[in-house]
Amino acid sequence: MEIKDNRIDSGKAFDWGRTSREYAKFRDIYPDIFYQKVADRGLCVDGQKVLDLGTGTGVLPRNMYKFGAKWTGTDISPEQIEQAKILASEGNMDIDFRAVSTEKLDFPEGAFDVVTACQCFWYFDHEKVMPELYKILKPDGRIVILFMAWLPEEDKIAAASEKMILKYNPTWSGGRETRRPIWIPECAFDLFELEDQEIYDVNVPFTRDSWHGRIFASRGIGASLSPEELEKWDKEHRALLAEIAPEQFDILHYCALAVLKKKI
């Protein structure tokens, strides 16, 4: 499904379905601590029902499945959901994946203990979505918002790859990240209060091939460039990595977490 949003990439169209297979292969990169910090807060654990928004290929519910929660995952892209179902089936995981946009959710009142949004919260129409999340959460419900990004000002390989993304897609707005708290829209505070937040650094291991795949499976490249542009980028980025990167390396990222508590 093609998406155009003037808030993102100056309205340049992108379609996650075009990179779903690569996303499934190369975007499951979060370290164990990313999930453990959620579980340590007593969230997404045994006895809870959790809805994961913008689930993509189901990275969050699949990696947190071991903590015992009952998961539902939704995403606007049918191709992403198809990959999520395949990967969950391969792992013998009972996860309910549905292709539906966050703005069109239709769950019963009080259906979930926790709602999660990993790497996707800024995409939503918050004026419409926040009241719906309030409705489907139980009285003591929480929203957990998660984010991870490389730090181009501190990591030379990340900086070089990001520079090349911007060469091929100058309107891409997903770069130039620095450490910052999770952004929460003002309308959220009518119904929720900020209960907790944290920022921390991680080093994520890659090979040249997996880092190349990670960059391909991004909004700025695989989800938006033409086949001709992708072919040129592929050759140029592989040559760049052969020049500046060892076969194995770490990329410095920061992680951010925010927990919103439902107001009574």
C-alpha cells in the first residue's frame, strides 16, 4: 500500500510492501536489552493481552513472545503481515496478525492491557488514534512507545550510509538522528500521562551484507526508490562498504522508551 504523508519525506510516496522480504530478513536487529527493559517494567508479560501497532513483520511480538503475553499485531501493509505470519508460524507462535491501519482499529472496549508501538508512532493520526487507544485499553492500561536509531554524528559507517540515502532520496526525513526522548503529541496528554521514559545506547553487530540489507529495508531506499535507482544504489553502497567497513562491525545506536498510563 502506497503512503503519502506531508509530515514524512516531504510527501514522497513509500510502500513498505515493496521491501517486506528484506525487512523480514534484515530488520530483526534489536538487542535483548531492548525487550528486557519492557518486561522488567511488568509490561507485555504473562497474563496480559497486548496489541502491537505498526507491527511490520512482527518483530516485537515474536521477540517478546517468550515473556508470556497474548499478542495481536496490526499493520497497514498486507505484505508485512504476510511475512509476520510466516515467521510466527516457523517459530510455532500463536500471534493474531491483521492487516489494518491504526486509524481503522475495531476492537472491543477494554480489550488490551498494553498497546505497543515500535518504530512507528509518528506515522499515526494522533487526534483520531489516541481516543481509540484509550477505549480499547483496560482502566490501568499502558502504551509503550519504542524507538532505535543509529547515530550518524558518532559512527562513521552509519554517517556514510546515511549520506548515500540522502543522495538518492534528498527528501528522506528519517536521518540526522541524535539522542532525544520519545516525541509525544500534545493531544495524548488529554487521556494519558507520561509514566516513565528512558534513553540508552547499544552497539548493534552487522556484517557488510546485513548492514547493506538493513539500509535497503528502510523507508528511504527499498520502500521508495524506483528499480533503476535501487540498482544504482545497490552497486554504489556495496562499493562504499567494501572501502570503509571491515567484514564485521558494530553500529552505535540509541534506544528510547516511553510509557503512557491511561488516565482514570
